[in-house]
Amino acid sequence: MNAAAPERIPVSGPPHESTAWVGAGLLERSAEYFRSPSGRFLLAAPRAARAAAESVRRALGPAVLAEIAVDDAEGEKTLASVERITNAALAAGARRDDAFVVVGGGVVTDLVGFAAAILFRGVAWNAVPTTTAGMADAAIGGKTGVNHRLGKNLLGAFHPPAVILVDPRALATLSERDFRAGLVEAYKDAWIGDAALAARAAVRLADVLARDEAALLDLLGGSVRVKAAVVASDPKEGGRRRILNFGHTLGHALEAAGGFGRLRHGEAVAWGIAAALEISRRRAGLAASDAEAVRRVLAGLGPFPEPERDPQRLRAYLARDKKTTARGLASVLLDTIGSARIDETVPIEEWLEAARIMSLS
Ligand SMILES: NC(=O)c1ccc[n+]([C@@H]2O[C@H](COP(=O)([O-])OP(=O)(O)OC[C@H]3O[C@@H](n4cnc5c(N)ncnc54)[C@H](O)[C@@H]3O)[C@@H](O)[C@H]2O)c1
Ligand SMILES: [Zn+2]
């Protein structure tokens, strides 16, 4: 195989066909990949992703109908921003057969993807994630949306991008902290769904951290493959798709209890995985050597800031978690590296105990 040839990964089938391309240098050639029924594009990007957006703009040339500036603070992921984006699109003369190109992190792909879902009852969009979290997670799987004052991601739609370009060169300007936090999600995908990938990516951790392109392509491409396969088995998140939430049961509580902003999402997930390893050892027969292998990679991705461990504070957030079903907390446990299961019988107290003893060193 030609090493330079991009990998094509179908993410979901018709009627919402979505294709991810994974390769270095795709940004420069992005015009060959993007889809728009009219051939015209609305290019939306935040200032932080301007280097990547500039490559895309050069590639698209006169096919760009309008450039729409987007603010990518989490607090700007609102209906008011959706209105501003659709106003700009309409003012530029956008039509039903035009398509968005969205360049940015998860905030931007969620926000503009949702604007695409409702403009003219849905126009096509193309995603260029510029964070590791976006590549491994936010831009894959079709969920778009915005926050409501009563909670995160309460308003949204399933509206997969037609095309997702995963190009490690889009990460060139990403901060070290955001880079590492997002990698937790990529490794998480390997741990729940691809033992061989997990083994390769553990050995190449130093190369991944050095942003070596081949190592990143292997990990990020593998992560997209795992997420795509899981999403294909459960597009609307009723059952199997929940295994993607490995580390998120406690992770969400740690993120919220510490106050959003203290821990990055991926950092909270790293601690959540550390706790899930304890419970998986007891309940899912996870071998000590597997738990240790996962912990070693997480330690290498860190060190991450200390999380909230106070059971009083965490209990309320765990009880409120949206993955709590009538039967109990939907917890994701690891059987072995590469295979996860959902267990709805883990009591909150067991998570609180795991949070007390979890360690990443
Ligand atoms: N739709 C989904 O399935 C899904 C899944 C996971 C997360 N999300 C959402 O994604 C969001 C988080 O996304 P994220 O982790 O990518 O964070 P983010 O979008 O907030 O980006 C993180 C930081 O990196 C900056 N940045 C982005 N690209 C850059 C680049 N190339 N160079 C320099 N700086 C850059 C941003 O300005 C920001 O400060 C949340 O709103 C979350 O709800 C959605
Ligand atoms: Zn996550």
C-alpha cells in the first residue's frame, strides 16, 4: 500500500452517508474530498483554527461562497450563535444545495453542524476537526448540538457530516494540554474495541506525543474505525453505542464537580478510566496486567490535575448522570483490552469507592 494514500472509512450508511478520510496533507487537497450538491461552500472556522482554515480556503478557491467567523468558546455553543451563523449564510445568498465546511474543535463542529442540520431543514456539511478530541470523537458519529442554560448539549440533532477529513497537520498549532487530553479518547477507543491497535499505540506512545505523523495516523485512524463500527451497530445510542462512554460515568461527574474548566473533558475521562479499571478488575475479570498497561499509557499522557474525590460532592453528580437508566448507572467495564461491556448493576457507592482509591501513577 502506498504510505501516502489516505485511508477511507465509511462512518454510516445511507440515508446519511458519511465518509472519513484519514491522511497527512489532506487539508491542501481538501477540494478533492469535500461534497456539495451545488459545488459551493460556506466556510466556518474560529480564529484558533485559522492555519487549517487558510489551507482549506486556498484549496477551495472560488468555490467558497462566504467565510463565516465563529467564536469557539464553550459558552458560545448556543442557539444565539446558531442564529448568527444562519443569518450570515442567508445574507451570503446560501441555497438548499450549498454545503458548509466546518474547521475547528468539537465546539465548532457541534455548533455549525447543528446550524447545518436546521438551515433549510438540513444542508450538507463537511468537517475538518482540528483537535485530537474532535478527530477521535466529536466530529464522528453524527451528533450535533448546542448547550442550554439548564445543561450541556440539551438541544441537538443527528446530522452526520458528508465528509470528515482527519489530517494530523491540522493539529500543528494545538496546545500540548488539549492535544494530550484528546488523545485519551483515541486510546479509549482502542481499549474498548481494538486490542492490536491498543498494543501498537502503547509501544508508540512517545512517537504519538512527539506528534509523529505515522504514529498519529495509526492511532487516530484506528480510533475512527472503532467509533464508526460501534456507531454503525447503534446509530441513535440506545444500546451498544454506550460502550464509547468508557471512563465517562465517573468522568462526567469529575468534570462537573470540579467546575467545568478545571479538568479538560479528556483529563476527567482519564481519571474515570482509572476508576473503571478498579471496578472492571472486580466485576469483569480484567487481568491485572491489562489494567496496568492501560494505566501506564494514561500516566504517560499526563500527569493530569488531581480530580475531586469527595464522595459527598461526587454522589449528586453521579446520580444526575444522563446515562442512569431505570435499572441503575450504565457503567462501561473492560473485560480485556479490546473488549468492553455495559453493566447496569454497579451501585453509585462502588464508583465513589473507586474514585477514592484510583491512581494514575
Ligand atoms: N458530537 C459529539 O459526539 C461530541 C463528542 C465529544 C465532544 N463533543 C463536544 O466537543 C466539545 C469539545 O471539543 P474539543 O475537545 O475539541 O474542544 P474545543 O473545541 O473547545 O477546542 C479546545 C481548544 O483548542 C482550541 N483549538 C482548536 N483547534 C485548534 C488548533 N488547530 N490550533 C490551536 N488551537 C485550537 C480551541 O480554540 C479551544 O481553546 C464540547 O462542546 C463537547 O460537548 C461532541
Ligand atoms: Zn468524551
